[in-house]
Amino acid sequence: MSALYIHIPFCKTRCNYCDFYKSTSCAKTEAYIAALEREMDYRRDFFGNTPVETVFFGGGTPSLLPPAVLQRIIDKARSLWNLSGVKEITAEVNPDDITEPYLDRLAETDINRLSFGVQSFIDRDLKLLGRRHTAGQAIDAIRLAQAKGFSNISLDLIFGIPGMSLREWENNVLRAVIMKVQHISAYCLTIADNTAFGKMQEEGTLAPASDEMCENQFLIAHRILTDSGFCHYEISNYALGEKRRSMHNWAYWCGGTYLGLGPSAHSYDGNERIYGINDVDRYIELAGTDRIYGREILSRIDKYNEYVMTALRTDYGVRRDVLSERFGFKRLLYFEYCAGKFLENGTMVRDGNVYRIPPEKLMISNSIISDLFYIEE
């Protein structure tokens, strides 16, 4: 599967937990779009003859751009790559950007999937997180999008928010289900050093939720969502059936080819990982040249470790036949030897050809997966 990611780095404000690259000044939007188009021309040979199946506008805040500009970018992509069979074009949107006129114009574009950054249906949490919208605005925006004919909608929720009780989190998840969206992402709050939350934690003014609280909230979400018909196909992601999985993210988790455009965006062609410069001004100046990129060549061991990591994040799991075919029988024996202790203590299970981490152990998956990596001596 081949995927195209387009980074829109602009935000009106920076959320307290966010460590993604973005700019809170929108003054250079037009210059940025022109630079983006130069980069697209420069990367025109990336996919070759391979059709692109999914396009994703992420950020930042793509909904700060007029829909006509988003369509302009899509049209540019169609002129360079084979998008004739594209099945999913997603735009991340903030609830406070959504108005009826905006959705009317958005419905005229090729975008067929919306991802709402809700995070919580509790105003206290939204204020703490530094979000601009209210719970009521989020509900109204999703309902309005549904009324305008958008039938593939995802929403993001965050658990592990300081001060959030188990009951409040349960209500958050239930509200998401009641909204009748097709996809729900539930992420555990991570407090990074270079964020407002990181500074607050260092100063002692923010107490993170305990590991036990985060695990209990994860299990609550898993229970409610799976009981409501959602399939849990990746640690943080739930979809109403196979067809509602995020095709774009699935391309990442399955080792597909993807092209990332814009500052800080990553690309992968099966052998090399390419990443863009983390600076809008430099990007605008240098886009269309090789000077905006860093590169990393993945070794065979890197690819093995990455397969193990991504596969165990998903319901697909590590498959013995796939591992043996891609990396050789000795690597399969190594994996099975390392997996033995986890099978014994129940933190992994094997079902015929497939190794998986059971849902109740996914919150400790990082420690399990790191012990399965192949370490070159």
C-alpha cells in the first residue's frame, strides 16, 4: 500500500501537551503552499508507477486552510502521481474551525474522511489541555459534518489526563459511541519535556495520572468500544469493521511505502527513511531541493525490529511465515526463543501461525517489544 502525507504546520495556538512540529503564525500560509508545491514537483518520481491509495492532511491544523486550497493540493498531487484508485483522503479538523459554510465547501472537495481532534467531552479537561473548543462545539461540529453527508468520521480522545476519574473517562467513551462515528482513536497522554505540560511537571504544578489509572482507563475504552462493535486493530485505534480502519495509518503499520511532504514529515521507500527539516522558514526557502532532508538507511536488522514492533501493535500480529520469508529461518528461531518467556507469563499469546499481545497487556507493550528486538553483537 502506498500513502501520501501532507503536513499543514499551522495552528492558532499550541496545546499544552503537543510536541509535534508546528507554527502558531499563519502569516506565511501562501508562501508555504507554494513551497509545498515545489517539493511535490521535486519528489514526483517517488512512487514510480505505483498507485497511491490514501492521502492524509495532518498537522498542525489543516482546517485552517480554505477547502479550495486543500483541493488545489490534491489536484497538484493528481498531476504528479497516480491517484485514480485513491480510496481515502483524510483531513484532520479542529471542532472550532467547523461552520456550515466551511463544510459546504469541504463537501465539494475530494476529501471523504474527517478526523476530529476532540480529546475530551469535558470542558475542564479541554481547558487544561489548552484546546480552543468546548465539548458542545465538538458535538455540534461532528453532527453538522454528518448532516452534510460525511459518512467516514474519526475522533480522537485522550486518556490519562490529570484529574480525570474513571467514571468521567467512561462517559467520554460512551459519548463518542453515541456520536455514531466510524472510527475512534484513544491515546494515552504523554508528557514531553519540550511542552507546557513538561514544564509544569518539572515545576511541580502538574501531577501525571498514575500508570494504574492509565491502564484502567485503557481497559474501560477497550471494553466499551469492542462491546459496541468496534474492532481493536491497533493499540490506540478502533474501527467499525474492516473497511473503516484508517488506511493511511495501516500503511505505516504494515511497512508500506509512504511519502511525507512538509517540514518534519517522514517518508519511507522500503529501504530509506527520509525526514524533512523542522523549520517553516527554512522549508519555504529551500523546498524543491535536497537541502531540506535528512536520511537514514535501514539495515536488515532495523527492518526486522521494525516489523516486530509494528506487527505487535496491531491485531495482525507477528506471523511466523511472514517473519521467516522476510528475514530467514534463523531470525524466526530467534524471535520464538525470545518470545518464550512472554508466552509463559501470559503477556503474549500464540494462535497457530500468529503471535500477539493480548489487549489487557498492551499498555506494557513497549517493554515486551524491546525485549524481542534483535541486538547485533
